[in-house]
Amino acid sequence: MWRKRTLLLCAVLSAFALSGWSQDAADSEAVRPSGVSGPIRKAKAVTAKDTDTDDADAESKSARKTNSSKSSHASSHRKRAKAKQDTQDTIPAPTEFTPEGIPKTTAASVIVVDANSGKILYEKNADQTRPAASTQKLLTALIVAESGFLDRPVTVQPTDTMADPVKLNIKAGDTYQRIDLLRALLVKSPNDVARCLARDNAGSIEAFAEVMNRRAQQLGAVHSHFVNPNGLPVPGQYSSARDLSLIARAAYANQTIRSIVCLPQLVFRYANGRTRELENTNKLLRRVPYCNGMKTGYTDAAGKCLIASGTRPGRDVIVVVLGDSSSRVWRDASALLSWGLLM
């Protein structure tokens, strides 16, 4: 009996190993900036500044011990906890449905729209004004993309770097192409990059906020007000699921943005020549075959937020989920996306 169980366990472990190897092989294909060749080192985040709030566990970072043995034990414990959480996120929970057959969600606000026609397929509290967190970077990216000249250089200014906690750590005086910063913004969501692009576009953060509000009004997002380009919480900044769906539709129609938000990862080259592989914060790109973008977001005030797009022959759908929990946001968004594409 024990021998059979041992053989069965070995078979399961072998299957997991092969699956992990296949995923590693797929992950090695990353979009590179111009001029980058050769092997790419995957940079490991070692400080809170190098992590993304959409994925980082701040409590585990602050729990490091000075004693080496205790530190190793704590590190091992965190790895096991993360592996357990990843497994829970990967295995979808049974979805409950309304009498109309629509997936039930725990999010505060939801909307599902046809990306091409704009037809609303489903909504829940869609006009409730809420903080949008980093999902509003879609508007920042849209303005930058629509302004053009993406091959032009941008020199980082000291004010651009004042954007804790999520940073790519670009340095004042460094020069990058706009397109490389735009890619990093949409894939990894760094706040310093958002500030750099905004200041480059309009001259200052305040001037860019005026551009954001003007463009939002043009798109019909009349119940939103933006104060900064990155979504960090400030008084007087808010949006809604409906307004964000209008912004997302415009971004989805922009070929430059469309070509970036679908990237599972990309390689960013710093001005000093160092390269870093950035993994997209949108986990649905790896878990759901019909997902093709768009943008994540999180702050304490906003909760977990996600704008997700998906496609199948003859239909494109955008889902906006605001004010959800860490344990539900991916499942809620994927269930709504699947429902919208197949209804």
C-alpha cells in the first residue's frame, strides 16, 4: 500500500516539474528594448522600492530577522505561503451565478462592455465614484501614445523620481526613449516612470493632470477627476467603473497600447546598460488564454482593481473590477470575461 502511494506521489511531482520547466521556457521569451541582445538576468526585488504593490507582500518584507537562522526560517515560511497562495489563485473556485446566469462577484463596482460597440453587457454600481489606483495609468499611457514621437529621448528629472513606493528606480540625468518608458509603465506599473512621462508630455504633473481631465471629458468620462498620472491616493482624485471602461475602450483601440498590454513580460534596459526582466502585473495573461490585456491597480483605499480585456473571433470584451479583494479579483474578472465573450 505504502509503495503504491510513494509511486503515485513521485508521478505527481514529476508532472509538476515538467509543467514548471515548460512555463520557464515560455517565460524566457521577452520583448526587448532596441539594441539589447544576449541572455537576460532576471532581477530580484530586494527592497520595497523595487517591488510592485499589485503583487508585493509588504508585511513579509518588513518581517526580516537579523539572526541568520531565524531569517532563513522566515524566508522558507514566506516561500511556502506564497506557493500556497499561487496555487489557490491558479485553481478557480466554483463560480456562483445570478438567476440570469451572470457570475456573482464580491467587487464594489463592476462593468462589462463590448470593446467595439460600447454596448454594456452587465454593470453593478458602475457609477459609484471610487479611487482607481494604477488603472488610471491607462489614461496616462493613452495620452502619451496619442502624442506620438515615441522614439524621442526623455531625460529623467529629479522630481520624476519622487514617487514611492513602487518605482523602477530610474535616475535623474538618465535618458530613455519614450516607447521604452511607456512599455515599462503598462507592464510593471512604476510610479516614477508615470511621473517622468507626464512631466515630459505637459511640462509638470499639474499641467498633465489638466490634460488627463480634458481627455477624459472628451471620452465621456465626466464623473472622474485626476490629480496625478499614477493613481497614488490624493484628495479629489476619483473615477468610476463606467468612466474607466470608456478610457479602456479608447486605449484598446490604440494599436501602440494594444501591442504592449498583452505582453506577459519585457526586458527593460537601464541607461547604465543593466537589463531587467519585468513581469506583467496582470496575472490573467498567463492564466486565461483569451485575455489580451489591460491594467492592474491597488491601494488600501481602492482595494484590488483590474481592467481586463479579452477576445475571441467576432467579439472583444472589456471588464472593469473595482474594490475587490486579493483572493477574488482574478477569479471575478476571469469569470466575467469568460461570460462576456461567450454570452
